[in-house]
Amino acid sequence: MNCLAVAEERGGEPRKSSLETVRAARRTADALGGSCVALVAGHGAGTAAAALGRYGAHRVIVVDDPRLAKRPNIALARVIADVARREKADLVFLPASQAGKDIAPRVAVALEAGLAADCVALRTEGGEVIATRPVFAGKALLDVRVTTPVKVFTLRPNVFEATAEAGTASVEAATVELADADFVTTVEETTVAAGRPDVTEADIIVSGGRGMKGPEHFALIEALADALGAGVGASRAVVDAGWRPHDEQVGQTGKTVSPTLYIACGISGAVQHLAGMSSARYIVAINRDKDAPIFQVADYGIVGDVFDVLPALTAALRKTGK
Amino acid sequence: MNIAVCVNHVPDTETKVRVAPDGLAIDRSGVNFMMSPYDEIAVEEALRIRDKFTGAVTVIALGGESHKETLRKALAMGADRAVLLRDDGARDSYAVAAGLAAELRALAPDVILCGKQSIDYDDAQVGTLLAAILGLPSVAVVVKLAIADDRSVICEREIEGGHETVRTRLPAVFTAQKGLNDPRYPSLKGIMAAKSKPIEEKPAAPAAPRVEAVALRKPPAKNPGRIIGTDASAVPELVRLLHEEAKVI
């Protein structure tokens, strides 16, 4: 089975979710017998390619083209599909990042392949891959098989381990023929807030709800997040109230997150909120109401006042030098 | 401006998921269904585009009899035409997109809108698959959409920790993200008017699925957690547990 792993780079560095994807592709290639080739397509990939050998790529293919600088989704999909055909890839893996989720369906159609999207687990059984994806906002898990000869998978960020080992891969340049029509959609500008990690990529999230009693009190959430290098999340109630921006909303109509640690502060734990964060490895809840549903899913709970507990927790963490 | 919106009829967000006896799908008994929330945003955007440019909004669903409820809601919001592509069986995202594409090819709209994902299977594929099958540009997870008179489009889409400004041209497919607009509630007038708008029904074009369900299961039960205190004095113990037991800090 030939595996192709698509890696995204930002500023010349591979993104963490891409390292996870390459390693997952390599594990699959080892389990089924076969090679793992990584592909970086863009402009100015820099050191991104060289790093991928440590994450399991046997070879790395780089398609570097100034026309790809504006990340035109149709062109990028074409590049990936062309390289997949050349490499006779049976299995194509992309990160389920915003870019990956956008491009993967086009790659799949070009390769006449089925796409198993946003997978949280991959296993091999009887020579085939069974992928597991969360459905119904994570209230259930669906194991699927792709029935076409070529199969495409997108892998949810922050779930698969990006283990690095000593290893080098050969890096080769490749070109793909592209037509003007492939550039009809282009990214003109990107604005990313500097500082905290995005909730979908954060290892630790500190999240606040109505129990914070007002937008000004989110300073306590932010202080704890900064002490932990964490992302900041919010419940739907406080986003709808205008206290926090929509991109912090965690829940069924917000973001689904898979951090290692989720600290829910003043959040009652409505079904729709739990849907967005219940797959966190560890959940801490701080809430004054002992009957709040959040305590049903929390590993550790403090039934107390966020205004007492949060500053104490932040101070304790700063002292331990975390 | 000819605008098409693809809508889906899905279990509501309160649903407690139970696995059906066949182990492949959810048990639908006692489940309430609704228009997928991102599809409502797509319908609203379609209505706004129609009102700005003049034209018509066609809503299309692929599914069974109960999908008509969602189509009627879209008509009540103000859509002009509704089409049900009838298939009472289950389809994967590809087979849904292929069925929708057959209808959309005939309609040849200027704008196709979908929700960014359907809240049942959360696949987030149909909109972009449609664009790929039809050979159209697409922008997914759109929070701002501005169509110029020359049919060029500037939109804003959400990415990790920020936004991208994306340029494209019509005809194109856009998938709607929360924040694009606030969907209107159907007015009584709209509900009454919708009663006289027909829902055209035709068989969905057959299409082979590409992804097959092997098993639907509940996530593994978590070990019960514990309450470790009732005020700030519990903090040292929490830090210790997070460090020594959970090993997350």
C-alpha cells in the first residue's frame, strides 16, 4: 500500500497537525506494508520538507511554485491529485485543518476516491483501513471503510501522535502543470491573532461560561490561559451575549476541540457544549452549582466560586513555573 | 440571480443518541428533526442575495418524505421554489453530492449555498464535493460574502485563530459558517404563503456511495470523576493531581 501524506507549511515550518498526519500515514504504511511519501506544495516551503523524514516519511516531494503562494484551493488539489497518481498512492492522508478539509473533497473527486473526514482513529483489519470519526457532534463514533480503490482520509488535529525519530528522507522537487482556471479562487489576505493557540489546535483550553458573570471577568480566564500557554474557549451563552468572539465558541454550533486538558469555568455543561469538548482527555470543572451537568463529565471538579479559585489556580501554576 | 441552497433534515441538537439494532445508524424513534442550523444560515444568505440582486431562490433536499418539513421551513422563510430529490435510503456524502449535482447541473445557478456541515454526520464534504463534481469554484466556512456587480466575489472564511480574505468568481459554491448572518424566523405571512408553494418531487439520481458504515457506537464511558473541594483551598490538590495523576502539566 503506497501512502501519501500531505503536509501544510506556514512560514517555512510544517504545522503540527501535518507532522501528526505524516506519522499516522507511516504507521499505516508499516501496518499494511508499503511506503510513506510526504508532499509539501506551496511557495517557499523552506525547511518544512527536511523535517518530515523525522516524522516517518521515506521520501518527501516538494512542489514549489510562486503561483501557489496565494493558496488557490483548486490548484493545490490538482497538485495533490497529480502527485498521488504519479506515486500510485492507494491511501492519501491530509490533516483535517481548515485548509485540509477544504481541499480533500476536491482531491477525492479527482482520484475517484471516497473520503473519510475528520478521523480520530485509524486501525488496520484484514489488510484494510477502518477509520473512526465522531458524528452527532461527538455523541457517537462511526467506524467506516472507504470502498473505492484509492482512499482519502483527513485526520483531526491534536489527536494522532507526532512522534519524531532520527531519520532522514530524500527530498525531491516536482512540478505540476496548472491552468489559469485553477487559480480562480485565491487567498488575498490572512489575519491570525498572535499569541494564544487556536482552540482547535490547543493542548490545553481554559473556557468560560455565564458563571463568569460579565465580559470583564474573562481577564481571569485569560490570565490562567496565559499561565498555561493555553487557548481560550467560551460557551455559546457568552458568545451570543457578545462577551467573547465567535471563534472561541466551543460546542455543537461552535468548535469541536480535542485538547489534553479542558478547564471549564462557570460553565453548566449543556448537551450542546459537551458535544464540543467531551473528547478532551482530562476535564476540570469549576462551578458553584454542585448539580451542574459539567460535573458528570469532569475528571476533577471544584464546587466553588470561580472568582476565588481561578486567581488561586493561576498563582499556583505561576509558582510551579509552568 | 439564480440561487440554489442545499438543505438537510437532521436530528436536533438535544437528541440523545441511541444506536439502532443494526448497529450502523441511530435509532430514530422519539427523535425530533430540524433543518440543520448551518443550512438555515445558508437559506438566509440566499434570500439576502436575491433581495439585493433580484432573482429566485430554489431550495433542494435529498431524502425521504420527512425532508419536506425542512423544505417547507425554507419556503416559509421566503424561498421561491423547493425540490425534493427522493431517496428513502441512506447515502454517504458523495452519493448525496452526486444526486444534488445532477439537479444543479440542470438548474445552473449563479450561486450555490450549503451549510458548512450537516450536524448529523459532521462530514463537511457535500458543499465542496458539489463544487468539484460540477467543476465550480468553492469557498468553505464563509463568515462574510460580498458579490460585486461584475460577479467577482470577496469573502471571508474562518481559519485556525483568524480569517482569510478569499477572492473568487461566480458561479461558485459557498458553505455557510455561523456568523455569516442571523437567520430570520419565518413570519406568519411567510408560513401562510409557503402553503401555496409546491414542493416538486422527483427521484434522486442514483449514485454509488464511496464510504460505508462499519459500526456506529457510543464513545467509551468515562471513569467517574471526583469533586476535590469547594473553594480555593482545593487548588493545591488539583495542581498535584494534574501533575502527578493526569500528568498534563
